Amino acid sequence: MNKLISFVFICTFYVSAMAQGGDNSPFSRFGIGDLVEEEFMFSRSMGGLGASYSDAHHINIVNPASMASLKSTAFDIGLYTKYSQLSDADGNESTQWSGNLEYISLAFPLTNPLNDILEREERDLHFAMAFTLMPNSIVAYNISSVDTLSDGNSIIRNFQGSGGTYKFYWGNSMKYKNLAVGLNLGYTFGNIEYQRNVLFPDIALPFNSIFSTDYSVKGFLYNFGAQYTHILNKSQLEANKGLAADKIIFGLHGHTNTSFNTDANIYNRVEQLTNTGSSIDTLGSIILGESGEGTLPASLGIGATYFKGKKFAFGVNFTTTSWSSYKNEANPESLKNTYKISAGGYIRPDYKSYNNFLKRTFYRYGAYYKTDPREIDNKALTNYGVTFGLGLPFVYQRKISHANLGIDLGRRGEGSPLSETFARMTLSFTFNDDEWFIKRKYD
């Protein structure tokens, strides 16, 4: 119970901490902002193998069916820092550092595998559950342009946006022999604010125009998934129970369109600066509490990952999302359908080595290519990159856990009026505990 209380406390802290990321992305002006990948840090270092990846220690919420493969309780917390360079068609450039706490997740098998070992039973049916809190989208930008009027005076156009949305998932998974199915039930919420200012700095007592819109988002989400594991060395496993399985995991996940509600406040006003520096506001119009509706798009992902024992893995995943069905009455916009192709895996020289830490380390690698639902001046945005990472095992409270380091080197908006080159460094900790739900023989 104390561990659950601690998890709730961390969730509360997380919501307040997430609002301080320091991002400045002009791309987040469109849609509901920059979308946050659902893959956790260890998976992102492999390009993103959410559809077809599962193991006994790490949480994969992209395909909820994977959680039934957990052999112990897992608590995962992820952080990132990002260096980005933005450039436009005129050759202007700007650089920026940003970072934040990105997600927290708690997952656990509902039957402890240690009970089966102690009672010398083999169980064909396994259940697992998970709770996850993470951002769904981030809006953060502050852009200004300066033009000269015919009379020689300057005009400044400033565009600002802040906020975003979160999502909370409650995941459930069931596995019977080699087939696993799962379902994430979720809730998305948040607030987004946009502001457009037209300023006249060279004019005495100017009338500056201020336009702002802020709206809240609320709605339910869900995601289903299935995985099938095909064992390649059955005969060897029957002869040697201690041998690691060679296998291929096939995965499928997706969801249909989901709806959300909005509640918007719209302000249009004129602001005049006096000689003393104070301002006088004249409201042009104000609309409070305007209700609206929206639709988030359907998505489908498939993939396959090959595992050579516990030494090597390689997989390929494909995901498509129908953003053309996106609607938002609070901020109407037309978006394009997208897809993502990713490939990657890991190499682990010898997970049984007791005297060589480097041999027990996961060496992860991957690459991806994806399209973006947004366009700039009718130019489609693309995003591609390569990923690398390390999975470093360590002992915490006499349990094997992992620290996951990763880097994502990529580029977004190639060939469009605005492009971004970035390096995204990630760090996550996965703490494992095999003492949950254990049956005690003696008190």
C-alpha cells in the first residue's frame, strides 16, 4: 500500500513539473501541438518497436498486450533534454536547450511468478495491470517578426502558445500460452493558450492589437493490442529448460476515432500605451465558456521482432494514423494522414556474465522515418533520425533494475520553409520488484 501511495504522490508532482519544459517549437502552433511518442526511453533507443516488443522487466504501453510478459513489478520514470537548431528559408537560425520529466508508469503481474516456482506449478494464463501518466501533446512557442511600414515605422507581429494535454492510462493484459491481448483505457485533459499580438513600437501612444484564445480539452481514450510469440527452438527448450528461447513476436495495436470536448475563452482587444507606460484596454469582443467538440484520429500499428535468446533482437514496426479525420471546433484546422516506419534492436553479449559489466549491458540501435500531419506553406513535414542507447543493469534493494541512456539524432521539416535539426538525450530508470502478491508460507 505504501508503494501505491508513493506512486500517487509522484503523479501529483509530475503534473506540476511537466509544465516547466522550456520548449520553443514553432511546429506546435498547429493541431493540438507537438505529439509525444508513447514509446518509453528504452524502446525509443531501438527506433520505436512498440507493436512487437515485450520482455520480463520493461513496460511497453504502446501495445498493452506486452505487459502480460512481465515477471516482476516495474516502475519506470523517464526524463529528456534536447538541443535543437531551427532555420528558415531566409537563412535565419536559432538554437535552444530544453528538457523535462516525460512520463511515469507502474506495471505489475497480477500473479507473482515466484509463487509458481515455490509451488512447482506451470501456469498457462497470466494477467498484468499498469498505470501511466504522460503528456499527449505540448504547445510551446514564442515567435516574432518585424516589418517596416510605408511611413518608415516598424510593426512587430508576435505569436505565442503554451500548454498542452496529458493522458492517463489504465492498462490490462492477459496472456494464454503464446497469445496475449491487452487494453488501455485512458483519459486526456489539459489546457492550450494561443496569443497573437500586433505592436507598433515607433508610434507614440499606439493602439496595439491583442488576440488570445485559451481552451481546455477533456476526453476518453483507448488502445487495444495483441501479440503472438512463435518459438523457434521448441525441441531444444524441452531438452534444456534453462535455455533461452529463440522467438519471433508478432504485434498489432490500434484504436478507432475518439472524441473530446473543449471549453474556450476568446479575447480580442486593443491596448493603448500611455506616456507613463501604463496601458488602457478596450475590449473588442469577449466570449467566455464556448463549448466545442473534437475528434482524435484512428491509428493502427503492426510489427515483428526476432529475439536470439537474450543476446540479440531486431524488429521492424509500421504505424499509420488518419489525421485527416481530426476535428477541433476550438481551433479548426486541416491535417494530413501520417505513417511511421521504424527498425532497431539490441545486442547483449552475455547476460549471465558475473565479472564483466559491459557484457551484461544492452547496446541498443535503431532508425525511423515518419511523416507529420501538419504542413507549412503547403509543404509536408517529415521527420527522420537514428537512435542509440545503453541499458545498464544495476542492483537496487537486492533486485536487478536498469538505467537506460539514449540519444536520438534527427531532422524535422526537411525541404520546408522551417526545419529543425536536433539531438535528444534521454534517461530513464526501470525499478523491478518481485515481492508483490507473493504468497507467504509463514508469518
